[in-house]
Amino acid sequence: MSETGSQGFSGVFIMAFIALGVGNVALLFLSKNARVKRRVFPWIMLLSGAVFLVPVFEMMANSQQPPVFRIFFVLIVGVVCFLNIRMTKFCDSCGATILNSGGWFTTIRYCSRCGASLRDSQ
């Protein structure tokens, strides 16, 4: 890719990542609609993972890395997306976004903001 094309690609990538970040913050922390959050959040995570992989693939194409590295990065990004989706809950009572910081094997049972049970809503 030429120097001008590379700069254009970088600009588009940065703008896409900023737009995803702003959209994520608006959805997760400003919206109070837990139902919409549950429906949209997995798609935002998958889109974020895909946007992250684009420059990784571009750098690998320029460095002539074997395809196994691409598969490795897709698997890693897939696992991160899966864990983010699995470890994020939404409270129907107050609309809070609850991030599980207790670990991979713990389950969030109550909303940290209002105390409502999350079992009924998930």
C-alpha cells in the first residue's frame, strides 16, 4: 500500500474505532433500556473485534506472515469478544450495565446499583 493510501486507511480505521467507542459508551452507560442493550451489545462487540482485526490483517499482509497467525488472531479476538459478552449483564430494574470483575467463573446475581436480582432478566 502506498504512503498516501496507508494514511487514508489509518484515518478511516481511527474514525471507525472512535465511532464504535462513542457508540459503546452511549449504549452501555447513558441508555437505561436493558432490553436494547442485550440485543445490541453482542453485535457491537463482534463489530469492534472485526474493526480491530482489519489493521492486524493489513500489517500481516505487508509482512508476509503465514496464515496460521491470522487464524491465531481471529481466535484470540473471538475469545475476548465472547468473554466480554458473557461477563456483562444488564439490570431490568434500573438499566445499569454491570461488568463482572470477579473473574471468569463467578456469576453476577444482583445489580450493584439497585440490588435487584439479575436471574430473572438474563
